[in-house]
Amino acid sequence: MIMKSSLWKISEQEKKSILSLVTKGKEEERHNERFAIFSFEDMYNIFSDNEIAIFEKYLAFNPKELSKSLPFLGIKEPENLVTIRNQHFTTDKLADVPPVQYLPSRDVKALARLNKEIREDLGKELNVLYGYRSPARQVFLFFDHLNRTFHFDFDAAIKRVFPPHYSEHASGVVQGIDFITQDGIKGDGFEKTTEYAWLTKNAKEFGFVESYPKNNVYGVVWESWHWKYIDENSLKDI
């Protein structure tokens, strides 16, 4: 993805507001399982005026300034969202994994078919680290990573956490799924798992494709854990 430099030079006061809104959002997430599907109104109800202004400044950027190579997906609220609870892990190192996720019902059914097969082959299944998140949740996630991962480097953060209209997690048009193994392997390192090797050989049969493989045409960093469900019938001849 080609980015202009220094799209937003964040001031010290803005950093304080970002830290504050992230703290409030994290606290809300801990006790409210609806946080992943919060509307902007829901989100703004927990923020101060200064924190809301940070959100709105971000949203005021022209998407064409933020991304030149990613496809513009738009926003469409998905139908028939299913709440995913009680995922099973065999590790105790997952304190930072959101316990509740959401996916459209068709994706849940397709994932169940995939997991039935992977259990038969490997004796374990895949869990959903991130499924659908609302546009407001996507923006919050950006600021969380802007602080925690990218140390307020706006240009670096926007290359990894996309605006809602570009995000397969938030647009509601194409549903992205971030997988995590039952052993708690997620993100970098997922490509070394037997689960990933299985996906590369078999996922297409169940309608799943890797959104950003190596050397993808969008110029996006390879994300071995990020997949999307299309439709197994539409992939038979690919």
C-alpha cells in the first residue's frame, strides 16, 4: 500500500486523549461483550468531547489519501450475526484474546464444516480471534494499535489496521476472519502451524481463501492468519 508521509503528526495533547480513550475502551471491552459491535453512538457515550474529536479527525481523512492499492469495500451492516462464545483453548496464556466474537451465520456454518474436517485430520480445530467488528470498533482498534504497537506513528499504523471502508473485518461486505489455534498461536507464527499447512491444502474446498498471501497484489503485509469465506461453489474452478 502506498502511503503519503506524515498524514497526521499527532500532538502531545492528542496523545493524551488517545491514551484516555483507549483506556476507557479497554475497560468497556472487559465487561461488555457487545463492544465488538458498538455503534459510533455507543462508543461516543463513553468518551469525552476531546476523545470524540480524535475519532472524528480520523474519520475526516479522505479514504483515497489513506490507501492507494487496497480495494474500497464500502460499509454494509451484515445480516444474521451470530455470537461466538466458549471457544476452547489448551493454553492459559490468552488473557488478551477477546472472549466473544461475531460472524454472519453463513460464515459460522462454513467454519463448522471446515472444523469438522480439520478435527478428523488433525484432532484439533481453529478458533476465531477476530471476526466481524463494527466500523466504530475498527476505529477504536486502530487507536489501540497506534499507541500499543506503533508508538503514535500514524502512517505505520494505517498500513496494518485499515479504515472501516477497507477492512474485511468491518465493512460487512467481505467478512475477514483471523484464526487462532487451540494452542493459542496467532499472528506471526501462525504460518508455521500444522493448521496453516492444512488450510493451504484444503480450505478452498470449504470456501475459504487467504486474504493477503505472500506477494499479494494489494501490497499488504502477509497475514497467514487472515482468511475470508467466499463460497465453496464459486471456488471449484479456481
